Amino acid sequence: MKKAGIGIPTIQDRARQALVKSALEPEWESRFEGTSYGFHPGRSAHDAISRIYIAINKGQYYVLDADIAKCSYREP
């Protein structure tokens, strides 16, 4: 079993990552549903709870809570 070492990015790598993030994030954030809260800038768990409360009071009772952190795709 092959183990990956700890990858600590250099300052240059962090700067490049920040540049790519600042270029891509506005476009991709605009494509997500307005009711999506997981790991989105400016949105928190409290915002999601508030949205659920409002939905329940309107008679909407469907909430999707999914954790896909450990999902992976494997070639057949």
C-alpha cells in the first residue's frame, strides 16, 4: 500500500492556488443553487438552519443533507 507524504505547499504554490481560486470561484459560485450551503463563501450552517426553518413554515418538508467527502469514482 502506497502512502502519500504530507504535502506542504510553498509560498509560490499558495499564491498560484489563490490566483486560480480568485479567477474560478465567481464563475462557479454563480452556477450553484441559491439553496446550497456547504463550503460556500459567505454561507454558514446557521444560514442553512434559517433556510430550513423558513421552508418548514411554508409547508415544505424536504431537506437534503449529504456528505460526499469520502465518495470516490473507481474505473470498472
